Amino acid sequence: MKILLVEDNLADAEFLQEILSGFGEEQFTFAHVWRVSEALKQLAKTEFDLVLLDLSLPDSWGLETLMQVQTQAPTIPVVVLTGSQDEEQAIEAVRQGAQDYLLKGQLVGALLVRAIHHAIERNRTLEALRRSEERFQTLAAELDLQVQERTLQLQRALEKEAMLNRITEKLRDSLDERQILQTAVRELAVALESDYCNATLYQTSPQAKPMCYEYAHDRVSDLGLAIRQVPETYEPLLHQDCVQFCPVFLEELPQGISILVTPIFGESGAIGNLCLCKPAQERFSLTEIALVEQVASQCAIAVRQARLYQASLAQVQELERLNRLKDDFLSTVSHELRTPIANIKMAVQILEMVEQKREQESSPVTTPSEGRESKPPHSLDRADGYIKILRDECDREIRLIDSILELQRLEAAIEPVSFTPVLIQQWVENVVAPFIQKVKNTQQILDVDIDPTLPPILCDSDILQRILTELLENACKYTPAQGRITITAHCDRSRLHLQVSNSSLEIPPTELTHVFDKFYRVPSSDPWKHGGTGLGLALVRKQTEYIGGQIKVTSAFGETCFTLELPISPRHSVTKPCEKVNTGS
């Protein structure tokens, strides 16, 4: 054990060395100095286990001596040596940091060794306590730092949650896709202090255009659309992956920026993306990326709600339209049914009056000159006219009811369809035959021009006959005397074009789109007052669509032409087996 003895009294120093050297088996080595300045030099260059310090030295006295030693070697235990008259000072020294004190007049070997060991153990204990305290302070500082970091993280998380809630509320406040994109780009650009933000919704159909909104300072416009042109960035978006990159080698994109692209993912896949930019030396943090991804998710939800709302709104509008059509239909049907009934009622009343007068005058009246009976003034010939009115109005009522029922069957898709091969050249002749005499009686001209090379077509001949018959009835009704009615037919690669045209008054262009509506009549187009149910052309269109075709109408240069287009072989048909080609009814 190495001991530094600081004692200016040589006799006391030698006595201490002698006591310790001859006591027990423990070995003590001493370094003896006279002054505190020398002690400080020794402590600076040599490590000692203990310092035996006299407080009264030539160059220092009292507690000042202890303070200098502790300043130089704070970890080495100090045992103060003092006389009995200075014991109070020694006790104060212990209070100031010395491990123990010894009175010079009471030095005994065992006591001295015990004091030395006690001082060393106490110093070790104090040193362990100091180290423990230092570790505690270190751990406390680390814990405080962790608490600060965690507090900062929680604060950021709360700020992020508050920011996300604010953005989400603004996104869901709107049911307009454009307003949703505008809100997303504005809020993200402000929240992340980005000098460019772009929101793009891809087109929902080939005809539709992409919807794009951006918030920018000095950036290239339509960057969100340009992203789709780069497979390296666009393909990961299809798998819901967020992409951050610097477009150093991509000529399609601007240079000198860091780009973050996040997909907006819907039920059908990627429906758009959010694109943000920063200077190239900056990057988006994980917190910022997480915020952008959550905003993209909220955008997807908001867009889906907006589209559902628009779809439901369209359905409501369609239901309202159908309801109006139903009301109009019922009103028109009521009027159309009431008119023939009123005529029938009137004719019946007149017939009753005629019959009453006839009975009153049924007794024979003999003229004086001729001596024979004369006819009643009200002849039955006049009653025949009223009976004809009854017959015509009944027929009109039956046709109207039949037309309404057929429309209902077609709309309910319960009209039976039988696709069979039809040879148009012979079939048209059979349909036209009943009209030949009628055309002669009205002094009209009927021309039939059918391509003789037409192939057979697959069609329901009964429905097709009703279509052509109605078109011919319509043409005969509105063609003046000496007017011409023409039927032509030709084929292209896959469709039959059957045309019925007639010279008549032109239909105004504004009215052409309505000629196939139910109960629609072109204003002032019936100078002959033929009348009708108003359902003929509506039935023609519905029947044409039912067998897979379409019908068009044009009116110009004093001629109106109806063109019926039918597929030669329908894609979806239920064909009944047949033995021969149908050439007519």
C-alpha cells in the first residue's frame, strides 16, 4: 500500500513509518514530503492509496491544506493528523471530506492500521456512491432525453392526427371529385411546405379525360400525368407502392427535384395518384410519407362517396324522368281511350234518336195523288253512317289497346322471338301485296327495288312483317296523290339496310328526334286528318331493337325516309329449327 505522508515534523514522520513498518504482515511504502506544494507535485505524478496529512504545514495551515489536496486528488482518501488541541479542527476536516483523523499523541499500531483501512474502505464506498450517482445522473439524463424525444414524437403524432382529421373533414365535406382534388393538393402543400403538389384521377373510360389539379410555384405542369409515361415509377403504383426518387436519368421528368408519388387506390385498382416535390437535396421523411399515404386513402374514400352520390343522383333523376313519362303516358292513354269512346257514345245517342223517330213515323203515310205509302223522313241510310263511325272507332280502340299491350310485352321482354332464315326478295313481295290495290285507289305510286343477290338473313319474320307493314301504312297515310312510295333493300358485309321512303311534307329537324316517342305527332304534318293511335312508330322502334336492329329517319328535299338496319346473323339468338327458308307470311 502506497502512502503519501505530509508532515513537517521529522520525528513524527519517522515514528509513523516505524509503527506501520513493524505491524503485521502488510507492506507499506511511504513518500514523505514537508510542504503541501510538494505533496501536490507527488499527487500529480504518482498514484497513492492514502494521504496522511498534517494540517499545520510551513506553507499551509488548517482546512486550506485539506482543500488543496482534495482539489489535486479528489479520489484519494485523506486521514488528517493533528494534536489534541486541534481536535475540533480535525473534526471539521472530516466534515469537509477527510475520511478520518488521528491524534498524534495517541498513535498505536493497530489503531493506526485500522484507521488507514477504514479510511480506504470509506473512500471506496464514497467513490462507489459517487459512481452510482454519476450513473444515476447519466441514466436520468438519458431517460429525460428519451422522455423529450417521446414527447416530441407524441406531439408530432398528435399534430399529424389533427392535420389528417382536418384534411379528412374537408375532403368529406365535398361530394364533387374536382373539389376533393383541389382540397387535397392545397392542404398537403401547406402542411408539408411543398412547393409543388399534384392530384390526378385517371380516366374512367377511353373517351373520358384524366382529371388533374395542382398547387405549384416553379414546377412543370401536369407532372402527375407525366408519371404515367414512365414505367419505372408508374408500375409500382399499380401495386399500392409509394415511390420516392430523383429523376436524374429520366428525360420525361424535370431535373433537380425529389419526387414523392403515392397511389390513390380504389376497389378496381389504382384510380389516380398524389405527387409532391421538394428540392433535390431534401427528402420526404417517413412521417410525411405516412401522412401522404393516409391522405391518399381518404381521397379514395371521398372519391368513392362522390361517385356513389353522383350515381344515386343520376338514378333519382332517371326515376323522376320515368315517373314523369309514366304520368304523361297514363294521361295520354286516358285521352286517347276517351276520344273513341266519346265518338261511340255520340253515335249511339244519335242512332237511338233516329230509331225513336223511325218508330214514331213507322205508320204508313199515303199520298193523295199516288195512293201509296211514302218513306219516313229519317231514312236508315243515314243510320248506316253512324254505324260506320261505331265500327271505325271500335277498330281504333282495339288497335290502341293492342299496341299498348304489345309495347308492354316488348318492354317486359316476354314477346316470343323466333329467328328463322328470311329471303328478303320474296318476303317483301308478300308483305307489299295487300297494299297494291290500296295504292291504286289513292292514286299513289309504289316502287320496289330489292337487290336480287341478297343473302337470307336470320330474323323473326312475324315481327319484321309488323315493322314493314306499319312503315307502309304510315307512308300511304302521308303521301299525296301522284306521290311516290319506294322500298329498297341492300346489304353490306354484316347488315341489311331496308328503306321505306315517300314524298310528303318535310319533318322539321327539331321534330325528327321525337317521331319515335309514344303518342307523338308531328305538328301540322297530317293535313289529311287521318288520325291514328300515336303508337305506331314507337312500336316500330321497340320491335326493331327487340330483334337486334336499329331504325333511323331522315327528311329533306320533300322526301321522308325510314332506314331499318338488321344484322344478317344476330350474335345472340334462339333459333327454332326449320325445314325451309321463310319467304313471307
